[in-house]
Amino acid sequence: MIQEVIETKLHQTFMPTHLSVINESYMHNVPQGSESHFKVVVVSDRFEGQRLIQRHRQINQALARELERHVHALSIHTYTDSEWRVVRDGVPDSPMCMGGGKTAGQ
């Protein structure tokens, strides 16, 4: 399973104090049981002092193989432990799929 691979790689790379890997494929126009759209929440002090873009690049690098071959979309939310204490219940929801180039209101 792709989800398990993502969880393992993120655990090994970032030693997070909190990790959520959520398969959001059901929100998109894909076959049932697909593993193509994920949301990750990674809380690690390894992000201390880093800008958001640096954190996202590290996640993308850790999951490069999965992004190249299996994962179509990845929603990334990264926090240090102190940031997580503030936002813990406020992780943004991923947007619903607009389906193949549609825009809101169509």
C-alpha cells in the first residue's frame, strides 16, 4: 500500500512527534480503493527555523519516488512541536475535487 510506504518514509526521515497520512482519493474522480491523493500532517522539530517552502521541499524529496509513480496530489502541512500546540485542531481541510479542469460555479 502506498499509504504505508509514505508513513514509513516520513517516520524514518523526520522522526515526527505526530504524523497523519490521510488517503483523500475518495474526494476525487478516481476508481474506488485508489491511492492517488493524500494529505500529510508532519510535526517535527527538524522543521525548526525553516521556511515553509524548505519544509515542503524536504517532504517532496523524501517522497520523490511515490510522487513520480503513484501519487497525483499531495497536500502538505508541516509544523514544529511549538507550532502544533497552537494549531493542533486547525489543520486546513483539503478542497473538494473540481474534476478535470472545472472551476467553482460550473
